[in-house]
Amino acid sequence: MVDNPASVPCFEDFGLAEKILRALNDQGYTSPTPIQQKAIPVVLQGRDVMGAAQTGTGKTAGFSLPVIQALLPMANASMSPARHPVRALILTPTRELADQVADNVRNYARYTGLRSAVVFGGVDMAVQTTALRAGVEILIATPGRLLDHVQQKTVNLSQTSILILDEADRMLDMGFLPDLQRIINLLPQKRQNLMFSATFSPEIKKLAASFLSNPVTIEVARSNATADNVSQTVYQVDEADKSEAVAHLIQSQSLKQVLVFTNTRVGASRLTRLLEKKGIRSTAIHGDKTQPERMAALEAFKKGEIDALVATDVAARGLDIVELPCVINYDLPFTAEDYVHRIGRTGRAGASGDAISLYSPKDERFLADIEKLIKRKLPRATLAGFDGKKSSSARPVERRREGGSGLTASGKRSDRSPYKSVVLERKGKHDPWFDKPYEPSLSSVVEAKEGKNPTKQPKKKVAALLGGVPKKK
Ligand code: AMP
């Protein structure tokens, strides 16, 4: 799946242990991706890293393989928890990403004897507590739930010598900086720090400056760029026709495994209902769903049991579906960075993909922001073969956030017809359930109710708090 030129090193060249190479072989990885080629040797040297890595580049293996290699001497079969302290901590902004990273780590470390565990909210703490009490060398966590465990004294981070911040930009967006600060304060001063981010805002650079020590910057793609192997098309559509347009796109092109983004949970549910009415197997994944429901939806999607997964931005991170062919933005995201993250769900690890966005004239500003960020003009198209007005019978009641257009997209699937334009009303915010900074909670399930939190507390707060982050080493 990864296209590497002939001169590319192989995993053996990094001096990775046979136990790790065997696991990579099981995964079917034949050669390292560009981020892996750059990151693995540097991390193995013990250097701090600032990684500018897009989604789908293989960055998880890029940091976890050398970390596993570095921890190999500590692997042991002792039953004593004291012999299995947390040595590497991987922090991610969302539960889905934590779960995904944990899956990867488990696979890569399967022959090593190193233990790993994942903790995130929305599920019972008891199972996590049992795993933590038994001892794990590699812990993958979302900040809030980790702090819950810290508070309950089920985890001790005093021997954690490697810290990895994955999708650091998203963590800041979600207001996790205070939580990060608390967590960093629990770690030994002397440690290796790795930070990965898809986009690079001044806040991210400040965060990097504050806790990375003489980092090596690794970049495999232009900052804030979107993957070159993703073809991007935008269709102007009447707001009221968007849902029908999504259905039209899926049906006329026989699309399978389409990830459709909406900005609100209500919008996601509504669109899902309409798609189902049209006979398209669909499920919504957003903050009103419990964690087990969301995991089940993801599983069904991965297995091809549903054709359209309708998601709020929570799914934009950490959703790893190999060769996801198509992402549709039913709503344009409110922040341009989210566009990059959303469409990064397709075209992962060298595969090609289509990113289709629907927009109405009201969205011009968002579109302009996106184009500015990705430094690229997106081709506007009209949707052929779709008469939005016909769709009115199927239109959900609240037209304001529905719409439809058709599309033709990226070049690969070319035969589509032109569409028209209209008006779209946008308001909204992220799914606040996922945008919640730490609040101690005794029971995990409670987290599933975190609905009312403000979305972001970003920039000023970041700047203010960063001053307090101690410089390391
Ligand atoms: P990531 O960017 O870490 O989320 O990885 C994206 C996808 O690429 C995941 O499905 C990985 O399993 C896959 N992947 C990572 N490294 C390689 C590799 N060297 N060869 C093939 N696939 C890979």
C-alpha cells in the first residue's frame, strides 16, 4: 500500500529487533513510509522530535517502533506490577485515536513481552484499572481519563521516560493544554519527548518550544498540506438539497465505505435517517452515542457492513480504515485545519482517495480559509444528473442544515453531472462531548454525558499557560 522508491531503506536497516520485524511482517508492511524513514533513526538516538506528519502517513509506527525497540531491555515476564512501570506514555486527543494507536502498539509489540494498555473515557474504568494495576510499559491515553486514573492512584508516571503527544494541534484545539500541563508535571524531568501534529499554528510552535529539548524537526509533507493522492472537489449545492445530493452521489457512483462529515450531531442523525430511507446502509457516529456504540459502528464500517458512516469531527481523528476511498463533507468544517484532518481519512499510506465537499454560497468564507491553509485552489464543480428540487419529498423537516448536491469528483470517477448552488446556514460547534478538558470523574460512563462543554478555549489560554511549562533537560 505504501509506494516507496527503490532506494528506500528497509525496516531491517534500522536495527530493529527480530521480534519487531516479525510483527511488521505479520502486518504486511514491506518498507517504511517516509515519516518512518525519518523518524525511526532519530527516535532511536533518543532525540526529541517535532513531527509534522499528516494523517495516514504511518506516523504511529514511526514513533512506536523505535519506542518499543528502546524499551526491549525492560521487557520481563515477572508477575510483579513493580517490574512493569509505565515507561512510555502516548497521549491522544480522542478515544478513537487512542484505541487505534493502542491496536497498532499491541500488534507491533506482540512478540516482545512488553505490555501495553489504553485508557479513555466513556467506558467503565474497572477493566482499565485492572490492566494498570497489573503494570504496563506502554500506556496510551486520552488526557482526561488518564488524570482520572492518576487521581484514583491506579497509575504512577514517575518512571515514564518517553512522552509522545499525538495530534498535538487537536489537543490544543480541544482545550487540553491545562491537562497536558498537569500530566507533564507528573513525569520525570529527564525524558524523551515526541510531538506530532498535522498542522502548525503559532500555538503549536510555542508548545513545542516549551517542552521539547533541542528537537529534530521531521517533516514529510508541507505543513497544513493535504495529501497529494487525495483528489478534492467541491460542489455548490442548495443547502436544502444536500442530503439528497449525498444520497445521489453514493448511489450514482455505487460508493462503498464513504465517510460523511456533518458539523452537528443532529445533522448526522438526520442525514443517516435519510440515507437509510434511500436504502443506503448507514450509521451515525457522534457524541450522543455511547463509546461501545461508536466502536460497534466503526467495526461495522470497517467490515463493509455499512456503506456510509456519518460522523461529526470526532471521527476525523484516529479513524483508521485502510484505503478509505471517499470522504464527503456534507458541511464544510468551521476551521480549515479540520478540513485537512477530515480528508486525511482517505488517501492514507499512499492509497488514493476522493474528498468531496458540498457548499452553498454562505460557505464561501470557510472555503476561502481552507484554500488559504492548503495553499491550493479547489476546483468547483456542479453536480450532474441530480435535480435537487426533486428531492423535496425526502427532505427532512428542518431544511436549514440539510441540502444536497451531486458531484462528480476527483477525476477517478468522472461521470457526474453539474449541480447548482444555493444558501446554507451554518452555525455550530464541535461535538462538545469530545472537546471537554479534564474534570475528575469517578465513573467512566459519566464521560459519555459530557455534552455541554465549550468547544475550545484556545489561543490566549494557550499563550498564558505555556509560560508555565517548564523547559526540560
Ligand atoms: P497512521 O498514519 O499511523 O495512522 O497509519 C496509516 C495506515 O498506514 C495504518 O493503516 C497503518 O497500518 C498503515 N501503515 C503504517 N506503516 C506502514 C507501512 N510501512 N507499510 C504499509 N502500511 C503501513
